[in-house]
Amino acid sequence: MITPVLALAAAAGIGLMLVWSGMRPSSSQSAMSTRAAAQQAARRVQRDLQSKRQLSQDAAMVGRALEIHALAKLAGLVAGAVLVIIGAMLLSVAFGVSLPLLLTLASAAGGALLGWWLPDSMLKTDAENEREHFKQSMEAWLELVAQLVTAGSDTHAALFIAAGYSNQPAFGAIRDALAEASALGEPPWIGLRRLSEERRLRFMEPFIASLELAGTTGAGSRQAIVSQVDAARSKSLAEADAAAASASEKMGAPLALIGGAFMMLMGYPPLAGILNSDAIPTGF
């Protein structure tokens, strides 16, 4: 049993070394060839990942290159198998428990699949958190735009000026999208829609559609922006009220339990005195 497990561990260790070599710079020729092989494998995985639009949008949301994500998936694939094989070796050496080779292979395959899937799950979670931060920053940007428009500024100029008020990543992304659209001779809503599609920012669509409608039909752009800001503000207040109500409901049960425990604590001494036979008079 030990020999096959050692062979599996050696193969998995070599794979992990290849992936690690591809992720770190080195100057030696052998290390460079190993790194090139790992990067070639990562590029193959990257080409496969590019066909998955949702994954590409999540990677763009957190500012991560698909090649780096592909290397992380390869590292997770090999590391998952290595950890399972090391666990099987420890059981065999330290406790004398010999697992069947087929079970070891199946467990290693399961660990490899888990290591392959885990980077995607972590990327999705990070992207959702970044989208929530982007949404909050966008609401602040819309507030600034509405104030500038109310003060008499031009609508398109207000978009650029408001985006330059902060160096936060969301403001920078909006500023770059507007600048790219201006450089290409496109209206600002084209750049904003491109940004929304690249990062799957669905909450931007109502404002983009309203801005496009106002720009293409000649409707009041200022009124459209102010109405969108009011709608965003009302939605944020409603979400805050819902979160507060949900928190209050969650606190209801613990408070009831605490109140019940307090009543039991306060009522126990007199009840114990009543039930104590020594405290009950036996005669006059």
C-alpha cells in the first residue's frame, strides 16, 4: 500500500511544483522552462475560461487576469490531490490504517475536483462583495451628478466632473468608461453600458436606459437624472428598512428566551420555598 501512495504523492508533488514554478519568477534556464510549461497549461485553461462569460465578468470585477485565475485553479487541482494523498500516508504510517488503492485514488480525485472548484467559488464571493461596494459608490456618484445638474451644469459634463471627485475604484472605473467613450466619439451611455456588461453591473441599467432615452429623444436629461437619483435613494432606504426589520425579527427570539429565563430565575426562590416540605406548617 505504501509504494503506490508514495508514487501518487510524488506525481502530485511534481505537479504542484510545476504550478508553483509558473506562478513565481525565476532566472535559471531550467526553472524558466518549467515556468513556461506551467504557463502554457494555464493559457489552455484560460482559453477555456474565456468562454464562460459569468466567470470572465467576475474576474473583471475584482481586477484579476484570467491567466492568474487559471494558475490558481491548477494549483488547487494539484494541492487537493496532494493533501488527500498525504492524509492517506499519515493514516498508513502513524496509525497503521491501510486504505485500498482504489479508495485513495477516488479520494484524491475528489480532492482535486474540490481544489479546482474552490477558486471559482472564492472569485464569485469576492466579485459579489465588490459589486455591492460599486453599487454604493455609484449611488454617491449619482448624488453628485444630481447636485451638479441642479446647480445648472451640463448633463454630460456633470457625469465627468462627478466621477473625478473621488479616487475610489468605482469612480475610477466610471471615469475610465466615460473617457473611453469620449475618445471613441461615443455618447456616455455607450461607455457606461460597456462597463456594465463587462462586470455584470445590472443595477446600472435603469440609469443607463434613462440617460440614453433622454439623449436620443431630446427629453429632459436633467429630470431623468434627478428621477433616477430619487429612485436609487428610495430603494436604498427601503433596503435599509428591510434589513433593520429583519434584524429586529432575528432578535425577537433571543430576547424572549432571555425574558423567560429571567422570570424563571426570579420565580424560583419563592416557588422552591413553597414546595419545600420543611416550610409548610404541620399543625397549630
